[in-house]
Amino acid sequence: MDVERLRELPLFSELDHHDLAIVARWVREVELRDGELLFEQGAMPRELWVLERGGAEVSHDGAHVASLGPGDVVGEMALLKLQRRWATVRAVGDVRAVTLDADALAAITEEMPELGERLRETMARRDRENEE
């Protein structure tokens, strides 16, 4: 993964070149077509996703909950809370994303606590939005 591409994603934008190079070793690039599943409600979490291009639709019990776009993080809540997926997420248009699996996330946040804190802030914001 190219460090400069990572820098363009808000989740990683404040990391310096050294830290970005560490993250780049752990992320996996994924491309999906319109309608493909990122993950399904009720599934056990394996990774979080950061959308680089394209969008995603989030639904809970079949009802539309949110639309996501480039730069958005999805899947972090279940991964950080170690609980089943709360929602189903599908690609809207052609999607390019980077993913971090649970082991990679643990290693990175141990080495870079600020990234873990950023994810916890994102998760707290989403929890508040879901309660409204």
C-alpha cells in the first residue's frame, strides 16, 4: 500500500511518514463492485474498512441507516467491542477500500495509541448517532 494514499484517508492523515509506513505493512487493499457485501448483520467481526473510493450503504434489520463515502470508516464498532455486526454494509458503485484485521489493529494500536484513540472516538460518535 502506498503511504501517500494512506495519508489521504482521514483516519491516517495525522500520522507521520514512519507511522504510515508501519500501517501500510498491515492494511489490505480490497475492491468491490456495486452491491457486493462488505459484511452482514450478525456476523462476527474480522476487520474494519476505510473507504477510499466509492460508497457503502448501511442497513439494520433491512432498514437504511446511513450512506458512507470516501474517507469513512466502517466495521470498527463490532471489532473494537468484540461483538457481532450490528448492520449489513453493501458497496454502492465500485469501491476501493483498505482493511485492517483484528490482529493488525491490535498490533498497530499497541505501537500507535493515537490511532486506537481515533477509532474509539469514531465508535463513540457512531454510538451516539445510533441512539438518536
